[in-house]
Amino acid sequence: MTERLYYTDTYMREFQAEVVGVERLEDGRRAAILNRTAFYPTSGGQPFDTGTLGALRVVDVVDREGDGAILHVIEGEPALGPTRAVIDWGRRFDHMQQHTGQHVLSAAFDRLQKVRTVSFHLGTVSSTIDLAREVTPREIAAAEAEANRVVWDDIPVSIRFAESAEVAKMALRKESVREGVLRLIEIEGIDLSACGGTHVNRTGVIGNIAVASWEKFRGGTRIEFVCGGRALAAYRLLRDSVAESVQKLSISAQELPAGIDRLQSDARDLKRQLKDMQSRLASFEADALASRAESRGPLRVVIEALEGWDQNGLKSIASAIVTRPAHVAVLVGSQSPSFVVVARSADSSVNAADVLKELTTKFGGKGGGRPELAQGGGLTAPSAELVEAARKSTALIGPTTAT
């Protein structure tokens, strides 16, 4: 069993220990077992610490069930014997701010709205708590304000230990199902919880708590939040994004939502105009292509690569071409990977889907359709090569008499 120094001193940044065992993991990496450690293993929604053992990097920390040993996954080959261990303090302190902030925020929801936290996850950018029921924006704002009041009151955060029988008589925010000696985190007059994680020693060290977003989740509400340094980073990102946006739009920050509405409205209008113009242009393009269609028996065949058209545009052109009797169109886009549209007039026996399948079988990609219209994309060949292959398509050489 490894002695857990972080249980009593979460501010320990470095320590001396003995490497008492080295194991090879299933993935081939080495893991060192220490007689004592301040490295926190992934547990209770909080990720592991990183740092160094001597000159070797600690990249993961695992709490092994059964014997109480903590495995320190190492980059390199650790040796048995004494070692100097150093915690990555920036990562540790960030986790401490977020985890204690979670206790404060969960306690605020519990006190004000009588809604309990059912789970917690500490992510790399933000953290989440899942609440047992749906909460309103007003309730969220009230809990956020109360949580920050607790932060700014700079209340002591203490660690103590008690037997589970004694703990059962205490007013814990969340009942613990563990037996034996339990580690308790107490925020004086605010929260008492059984927790094995690392925490700051006063609420003021959290800095602040900001709710970033929320959503309905499994009958309750998932709250995303950031604390301390993460809240500052999030503010800087928001500040810079808003500053650049208002500069580009030549408006104030308060006018930004209305400015975005205007841009979206203008974009919709332009999209409608563009669609109308493309439809008209497609008709002219179809006329030009049909005028130089090649004859194959009773059929008139158009096989072309066209630049500047998306797949919908090619579909419009092909559909316009085959409004003429005994016409077939195979149109290829100029983008890479390429897309293809195949169409035929109602009186033709050519199967458009067969033509497309022949091309995708040879050049890859996906697609499908009906005998009169088929389209596909992701074909890995230059457009000129696709056009040449379409000209030689057996699906265009078979029976081509008009029906």
C-alpha cells in the first residue's frame, strides 16, 4: 500500500520517496510503485497529476484496486531505490481550484434550490456537474452569485478524518456509501463532503466561479463551469473575440447580437438571389452543352468537366439537359476529390445509376440514385481522367435505343 501524502497536504510540490516496485503494463509502458506519494491518481471525477521522478516524466497515475498501490506511469525505465519526486504544480493548482469550486457551486445549488449534484467531471478546459433536476436560468444565476459570495468571503477549507459510523450522523451534502475511515472536506458553515481529491485551503484561492453554459441532461441539468485561472482564460478569449468582431462590423459590443442578425438576414437574401441566378445560369449552360452533345446512335450524350459549380449546380444543369428527348448527361466537378452527376431523359434506356457505379468502382467514392438520376462524391481521380472513363463506360455503350 502506498502512503498518500496528498490526503493531508495538497500543497506539497516535491517530496522524497522510495521506488519499491516496477511493473510493465499491458501497453508496454513502465510503472513505478512508491512507498509514499503526493501524486494524485485519477479518481472521483478529478484527473491525475503529472510531474517527474528523478529525471523521468510521470505521464499517468493509477490507483490500483485491491492492494492500495498507486502506479506512476513513467516515460523511461525507473530504478528501485530512493528518488526525488516533483509535482507539476500548475496542473495540480488548476485542479485544486476547479475541484473546490465544484464543492462551492454544488453546495450553492443544494442550499438555494434543494437540488443535489449527482456527478462531477473535471475536464481539461472546463468542468461539469450534473444536477438531479432541471433548473431555470434564474436559479443558475442565483447559485452562481451565491457561490462567488462564498469565494470572496475567503472561508477556510479544512481536511479531517472520521469513521463511517460517525460520518453517518453528520450533515453531509451527499451521503457516502464507503466504509471505514473517510476523508472529509469542510468549507466552514457552507459544505461538508466525503472526498479524496485535492483542494485549496481557503475559498478565496478559487478566484471566481463562472457558469459557462448549461443543457438538459438525463432528466436533469448539466452545468459547465470554470474557476480561477480558467475563468480568466475564458474571459480573455471572449474579450478578444468580441473586440475583433465589433471592429470588423464597426459597431459597439452591445450592438453585436443585432449586427449578427442583420448579417444572417443579408446572407439569407443573398443565398436566395444566388440560387435564382444559378438556376438561370444553369439553364444557359445546359443549352450550350446540349448544342455540342455528341451523337451515339439515337442518343445525344454530354460528358463534361465543369469548373465553378457545386454538386447542386451540376445536378441543375444535368436535369435541364435531359429535358430534351434522347439525351444523357455525365457532368464532373473540378474539385478534388471529385463529384459526378449522371442524368438521362425519360425516353432513354441508359441507367444513370449503373454509369455512376462503374465510375465509383474504379475511382472510389460513394453515391447512388435512380436509373434517371444518380450522383456521387469522393472519387479520387482528376476530372479529365473521370471524363475519359465516362466516355468509355460500358453502361453508355449497351442498348441505347429510345423507348
